[in-house]
Amino acid sequence: MGESLTVQGANGSYPMLVKPGALSEELPGFADERGFARVVVVTNTTIAPLYGEELVKQLPGGHLITVPDGEEYKTLETVETIYTSFLEAGADRSTLIVALGGGVIGDMAGFAAATFMRGVALVQAPTTLLSMVDSSIGGKVGVDLSQGKNLVGAFKDPLAVFADTNVLKTLPDIELRCGLAEALKNAIIGDAPLLIHLLARGLDPAEETIRRAAAVKVKLVEEDRLEHGPRAFLNLGHTFGHAIEKVSNFEWKHGLAVAVGMVAAARLSAQHGLCKTELAEQIERTVEASKLPTRFSGIEPADIWDAMKHDKKWRDGTTHFILLKGIGVPVIVRDVTRDEVIGVLESMKN
Ligand SMILES: NC(=O)c1ccc[n+]([C@@H]2O[C@H](COP(=O)([O-])OP(=O)(O)OC[C@H]3O[C@@H](n4cnc5c(N)ncnc54)[C@H](O)[C@@H]3O)[C@@H](O)[C@H]2O)c1
Ligand SMILES: [Zn+2]
């Protein structure tokens, strides 16, 4: 695998570059070669002084738009301020928009680019590990409503993804670990050798690790652009994870909840007769080696089950779970009972 992956989008393919220095060394030339006279970078107040201000100086007709930092700003209101700033910057249909940030900026600036003047060109420049291995891939963009996350959105493929691994040096450790949980998830559902590597090395945001974790998502998205089938495998650990986030009133961060959720899914797989207990133990050891949680406390298993009832996939007194027959062999299972889930969760209480 070279420095870049090729992603098959809805309208042709585009490159995803994973490389230290990708932003300063590659993005300006890319914008120039593609003939963009104006490039508008959308970022937040944390990333602007770290990377945004330098980057716009290097871009043709560079202009910086800064929004507040946080999921609570991933709203239509903020998108409206972005549209206004686009107009003030003189943006039109020939402008390139760069989404410089984590998943929040990628989703929101991507949505603004998908809708401003019925769509302008977009580059994703992910700056968190999570956005490099997950949210910048697959073209889903959008914002939250007060009623729930990601309720408004679109599919918008970028012209390219520039993942500059140098920026991970300033990423807070907790964010790195949350991203690692999703990287681990991708390895478990689609890349057994990567999982063994992660087990040996633990926390390791090296280029090759990121590229391979990203490649798992790229492959699943290509197989299932509109989410009718295999893309659901990316939700390993998420049925449990979302419920734990909710029951804890979002005190559990998404990545950490997914990590403990993956342990639960692996145990449930063994319990359900899909795999040997050794597989669940191996997954648990890998999660642990990555300094991610494998146990929880202060939450009742029955409450976690009840929170799952709000899952979009809830039907006939249960929901669907992504379980494992082996590493790289995820399956969707619909016949899991409350007793099985509670049993697994009881065994994971601290
Ligand atoms: N579109 C998709 O397919 C998809 C998939 C998964 C998640 N998401 C979305 O992604 C979002 C979560 O993304 P996230 O985990 O990247 O969170 P985030 O974008 O909120 O970033 C986390 C924090 O790290 C800071 N930060 C980012 N890069 C930094 C850097 N290099 N140095 C220092 N600080 C930095 C941010 O300012 C923020 O405070 C959620 O809104 C979720 O819905 C989307
Ligand atoms: Zn996730």
C-alpha cells in the first residue's frame, strides 16, 4: 500500500492521502493544479491557531472561516453562519471548500459545501484519528437537531482527503484513544493482521495503521454506498456503545463506549455460539492493550437494555447486533434475547 488509498465515490474515484505534511506539502499544489482561484478553509477555534492560519497563507485565494469548537455547535445555525461567511469571502460555485478538523467540522463544513449554491467542491482534511479512519470516509455529511444527532444530512464525496498525520501530535490523549477504538473496530471487522499488530503495539497512530484501518471502511463503503448491507458492520460495538452513552448522560465518550461495546459484542458472540470464548478474550486483551475500557460501573445492565429500545432497528422485542464469527467475519444477528444481553453485561460490571 502506498501513501494513498483510492476511494470509489458515487461519481468516480478520489484519493485519500495519509502522510505527515500532507496539508502543507500537498494541498496547496492540489488546489493550484485543479485551477481553484479561491480556497475557503472551514475550521474551529482550537484548530485555527494550530493549523488553519498557516494553511490559508499557502492556498490560492486562501480564506479562513472559524466556528466555535464542540458537537453542540454542529447545528443548522452554525451552518447558516458558514453560508454567510462564504458569501463574505466571495465564494461561488468555482470555490474549493476545505473542511479542516475532526468529525464535527468534517460533517458540518461538508454539509455546507454540499448545499451552498447546490453544491461546491470539497476537500476533507481530517485532524483527529477518528476522522482519519472513520468520518472523513464515505461521504456522509450533516448536522444535529435538538431531537437527535445527525438527523439532517447529505451524501457528499470530496475531491480528495488529506490526512496529515503530523497534526495528531497536538491531539489530546483522550481523543487519540477514542479514535483508536474505531481503528480497532475496523481491524476486528476487516483486517486480522492489523489487529495482531495493534495487540503487539497498543496505541500506535502510525501512517500504515491509519491507512489500513481507513481501508477497511473504504472497502465497506464501496460495497454498500447507500447502507443496505455490509456498511452496518462498521457499527460493531455501537448498539451497546450508544446505549451506554445515553444511560450515562453522555459522560461516557463515544469511542470509550464503543470500546466497551466491542467487548460486550465479542462476549455475546461467544455466548450466542457464533465463536469460541478465546476470540472474545483476544478482543478484550487488544482493547486493554490500547488503554481502552473493558468494564463499566455505576450503570445498570437493565437500563442499557432499555436504552436499546430506542434503536432505529428495534423490532419484535429486540434489535440487531453486529456480532463476530471470527476476526474479519462480522455477522448481523437479530435473535438475541434480553437474558443473553443482561447476562453479558452483568459479567462486565466493575
Ligand atoms: N460522517 C460520518 O460518517 C461520521 C462517522 C463517525 C462520526 N461522525 C461524527 O464525527 C463527530 C466526532 O468527531 P471527532 O471525534 O473527530 O470529534 P471533534 O471533531 O469534536 O474533535 C475532537 C476535539 O479535538 C479537537 N481537535 C481536532 N483535531 C485536533 C488536533 N489535531 N489537535 C488538537 N485538537 C484537535 C477538536 O477541536 C475537538 O475539540 C461526531 O459529530 C460524529 O457524529 C461522522
Ligand atoms: Zn463510532
